[in-house]
Amino acid sequence: MIGPDRRQRTLLTYGTFDLFHIGHVRLLERLKAFGDRLIVGCSTDAFNGIKGKASVMPYEERRDILLACRHVDMVIPETCWEQKPEDVRTYDVDLFAMGDDWAGRFDFLSPLCEVIYLPRTPNISTTELREKTLEFRGMSPPSNAAE
């Protein structure tokens, strides 16, 4: 419970969250431990197209899965790279966090909020999961798959 003298601590992260798996759950769980409100920017299908990626699951399904996760308080669409500073201001974000595969790329946000990079969950990734699924089915993965 938040007392009258303590402001809610808001966290923000972004990702595609395709083929939702235990690595996603662990990341969101670790993030939520840093504060009270976790906002997730989920990449839209159009933005993934701009990045040259394709998701197995459409944005609406990925958004709904994130909303069903007990660690997530809000999901917003990630539509472009440039939206991050505005989102930090709009949602009064205290902590911006990403996986350590993005280390250093969002340090430009540090004048607006704290920026951290968390280690990935070992032995699991969306790319690996997609490849294993396709291998199981006797297919080869597409070259433009979203992480």
C-alpha cells in the first residue's frame, strides 16, 4: 500500500513479446520488483514491419497476453523509436528498463528517468523458440522473424 507521503514508482519497458514465454515472465517479474506500476510498450505489427521483423502473433493478441500477466499494469502500443521520451514524460516514468541485449541504446533517456538493463533469462528466446518449433515441424525459420 502506498502511504500519503510516498509517490507511486512507475516503470516502463518495451518489446515485441511474440510467442510469450518464461523469459518474458521472468523479465516482467524482475521489473515489477523495482516499483509499483509496470507499463509495457508492445511493438505494433506496423512498427515491427518498419524494423524489418514479423511476429507470429498479431499485436492485439500480444497486448492481451501482456494485460493478463499479473506483473503488468498497463500496455501501450509502441509505434516508433522516437516515442520513448514522450512516453516517459506522459506516464511520469521513474525507471526505464530493457534487456541487456539493448545495453547503452537508451541511455539518452537518463536525464528524464533512471535507465537500467537487466540480464536475459538464460536458455530461452523467442527466436530460439520459433526455430525449435519450425524444426519440430520440419520447416526452416523465416529470415525476418521478430525477437
